[in-house]
Amino acid sequence: MLSPIVSNRVVVLDTETTGLNPQDGHRIIEIGCVEMINRRLTGNRFHVYINPEREIDEGALEVHGISKEFLEDKPRFADIVNDFIAFIKGAELVIHNAPFDVGFINHEFFLLADKVGTVEDYSTILDTLAYARKKHPGQRNSLDALCKRYSIDNSHRDLHGALLDAEILADVFLLMTGGQFSLLDDGEPASKDAGKLDKPKGFEKNRPKLPVIYCTGQELTEHQQRLEQIEKESGYCLWQQ
């Protein structure tokens, strides 16, 4: 089974770094987070650029475009760590390729003079890459590929950016895990008359009674077999839940 969401508060997180491996001395240079409560974006965000106090690999610079010169006047990780922990504490972190980002954050925690533990001490984690691989086996599951699959416009994403990617991933996450009434839903309950249409006079009186057509036992059996096949092939079937 795919990992369930266990918290009403979700924080979608992304990072940018100086390179690929913290064990080679690479550091985090940007953290972007967006908050959702009960599957609705709240508008609450955490976003910082961080001075890594080291050079940035050319390959990484080509991906995110964040230069060492731009970061020289930005805070160090130790300066922002308390605010960061306060933001993620108690939330379910949603991260695409979570081992990469969590590995970097835990390495930054390790380097601090005051030990603060690990990300797992503060939050649970859902890796949307692992989730997507189970839901869409044998297909490309990069963030760009998922945007295309779920018809999410990411044409404004010329370069990677932690906050931008977190916002895009939030949309992907909502659609991939069942969607919501609207990504623009402001959380206001609909009025009791919402969606009602004015009916012409005499509508109910003149309307013929609609027949009720029930499924046969064979049709119900075939339907259930189809749901079981979907769950077996994809690892998840919403209608089985």
C-alpha cells in the first residue's frame, strides 16, 4: 500500500544545494516550504536563502542559477535553524525525492554546535517520488513529468527554485493523492443554494419519472474484478478505499 497522510497539517518542502552530496562538503543554499491544512493551501510559507560559505558546483549553478555572490550577505544555516524547525514541527513533510533533501538537512543539523537531532525527530515524511513510482510504475516520475501527467502549468519554471518547486509539488501532491474541489478553493463553505439552477414553472409537475436501472450481479462482479486489477497493477486504487 502507498503511504497514507497521517497529519492534518502538511508542509511541502524543497531545497537547492551547492552540489549533489553533503558528504563531499556540499551545503544547502535555499529552503522553500508551503503549508497545507486539511488539504488546503493556507498561504503560510517559509523561504530563505542561505550562505553556504563555499563554492557552488558549476552543474548545480546551471540547475538553479543561484550564485555564490548572491548568497554572500544571506544568513548562515545556524541563523535560521530555529525558525525552520518551528515551521516543520508536527507536520507531515511532502518532498519529491525525500532522501536527497532530508539527507542535506540532517547533515546541516549535524554540523551545528548545538545538536538538534534529525528531521525525523520533528516530522513524518512522505516521498512523492516513491509514491509516484508505485502509482505510475514504469513511467517517468520527475516533477516535470508529473506536471505534464496532471496538466499542471509549469512553463514559468526555467530554473529550479526551492519555493517555486514546493508550490508546484503542492499542486501535484493534491492531484496525485485524490485532488480537492478546486486548487483555488479558499476554504469557504459553499452556500446551501450553491449550484442550484432556476427551474421553469411546472418543471417538477411535467417532468417524467426517471427509471432506475440496477446493475446485474455479473456487472458488479466484473466491476470489482476491474478495481482489483487496477490496484494490483498500480499499487493503489482510490475506489477501493
